[in-house]
Amino acid sequence: MTSRTPRATNSGLTAAFVSKVKKPGKYHDGKGTGLYLRVDDAGRKQWVQRITFRGKRIELGLGSHPFVSLANAREEAAQNKRFVRSGRDPRLERRKGRFDMTFAVAVDRYLEIKLKEFRNEKHRKQWRSTLDAYAVPKIGNIHVDSLSTQDILGVLEPIWREKTETARRVRGRIEKVLDWAAVAGHRTGENPARYKGNLSELLPRPRKIAQPKHHPALSLKDAPRWWSLLQARDGMSAKALQFLGATLARSGEVRGMTWDEVDLERALWVIPANRMKARREHRVPLPERAVALLRELPRLERSPFVFFAPQGGMLSDMALSAVMRRMQAAEEMAGRRGFLDERSGRPAVPHGLRSTFRDWAAEHGYDHVLAELALAHNVGSEVERAYRRTDMLSRRRTLLEDWLAFLNGTEGPA
């Protein structure tokens, strides 16, 4: 039987090998630096270097994987060899420089690992941009082991009241970077960015100073007219927005939709778990209008996407919003108020269609659980969800047909 354990090459370890190997043992890099990877019985991976200084063999721990990459471990092992050649004890030299890492460098090192976890490019950019915008300018040049709670407050206080949600995310991201720095051996002591029992005593509670901003939604009285105007628009983004309105899916789910997820004969769209916010597969019953729309769409041989961008890739996250902005601008040019959220007075956005649907379902007496399942929301406790053996597909199909009848100007049954 062939072993599935990856193998190191004769030229040394590879990043793929280091990432996949699980079998306990020692795996030498073979680069002449004495570097090897130690894998213990629990699958934990530690970088170790054996080196001889003044006739005495010493063993140096260089950190754990994945916090320290193969490239970083090789770089440090090579530096230790240079210390030996110049007659310096690498243990003493490492103690001198161990806590010299600045926060800006720590961000770079941490994000080498962290960003690989995100499938969404937007989230990758947000992680980097929020730290670069708010944290790095103020604490980027401070060594991570020297950072204090007051330093973190200096980052957060200017934005805590005015940009509460952004500040909350910045704090959490700083905390994670400093957690990594501690595990990687660059700092000791309590994490100054910790909230509970630390910053929580110095900053006002977020929910007391900032109310969440809901996505502006179409009013029920405006929805049929908006739908009529949308159907008169051409273009792939407008078609995608129509499909979103018909199925109540999220923008990313629609834009990332591929033809192999769709069964037109069964009028069914199955979104895989890795594309869902709740990380579980979701079946979407397709109303007749949605099926007709899909059948009318052109297909691009080189693109798997149902709603593709001009070059064949996925539509951008702004594509559907741009359609709604253009519709609003056309209304205003004609001297009309357009399609504004009744509570905030802001122009409606694609995600707000889900709120419009929820209001419509409540007004017409539809079952709460049924409406929430149509929106792919978690309903009830974990125990309740475990015992719910159906996703009410047939009833949700009827619900969406009634919803489209409302959008087309004909009230669905109550």
C-alpha cells in the first residue's frame, strides 16, 4: 500500500511537505545549516537547529510552524551559522535581537500566514488596509514587546466613537498579531490589545455608543415599480440583480454562481457550503422567472460563471450596487425621490432587498421559520436545527413564486 505521507526532496524540505507532513519524526532540511523539522505525536511542528560552537553541540529552537515558515526558519538558521563563523555565540546574539521586532514587521509576518485562510479577496484587503490605516502609523515603529495598553488606546480612542465597528475590528486584529508575536517568541506578558478585563475597563461598550447601520431597503410600496424598471435594463449586472431579487440570495453567492451548481430541469440551485456564510450547503428553489432568465443568458465557454464579467471572471462586488445607483440617479434626474429607505432616507442597496422581502413576508403572514430559511439564516437553537429534518424546499418554492407575483404587481396569497 502506497503511503500518502509527502516526502522531502534530496535538495531539502519544501513548503508543501512542511505543511502536509503529520507523521511524528525529525525531517532534516539538508542545506548544511543543521535545520530540521520536529513533528510530535500530536502533530505539532517545531523548527530546531543543531549547531556546533567552540566544539560543543547546541540545539536551538527556531519557533513553530506555521507561525514560522520554512523560508523564515532557513533565514534564521543561516544567520546562526554566520554568527558561529565570526566567533559569536548564536544564543547570545538571538537574545539580543529576539525582542527587536516592530509591530509593522509583525503585521507582515502574521499576514503571510493569516491571509491564506481567506477565500474572499475583499476580506484579505480589509485586514491589511485597516491595520495600515489606523494601527501602523501610530505603533508601527514600536517593538512588539514594548507595546502597552496605552499605546493601543492611542490607536483606538480617536475612532472608537465615530467608527465603532471599524475600531472594534482593528482592536481584534491587533490582538491577533500580538498573539502571534508571543507564540513566535517575540514578546512576553499579557496582550495589551485584549478587550475583556483590559480595554473593556477603559473604553465605552460598543453597543452603547453605536447602533448598527442596516442596509437601506426598498419600501414595499416602491418595490413593484423598481422591479419593473429593473427588468427593462440590459447588461449582465442588471440580470444578476434580477436573479438576486428573485431568489433573495446574497450578492457574493449570485456573483460566484457557476453552471455546475444549477439544475434547470429541476429548477434548483445548490450552493456549496464553502460559498455560504453559514458554511453549510443551501438549496435554492428557482421560481419560473429565475429559470427563464437563466435560459436566456449567454454562456462564455472559457468562464464557469453564470453571471460573468467582460473578461470572463466573476462580477465585482460593486457591479450590482452600480445598477441600483444608476436607477436612483435616473429617478433623481427625472425629478423623483427615487427608491429610498423609509427609516434612514438613504438609497436602497442590493442587500436591502432581503429586508424588503422579510417585511413583505411578515405583512402577509408567512411562517417565520419558512421566511428565515428562504434567506439562509440559522433558525432556532443548535438542537432545534439538528432535529429539523427538512429545509422546506417545496414550501419555499411557493413562497418565492408569491414574492415574484408581488413584485410583478399581483399580490400573492396571504
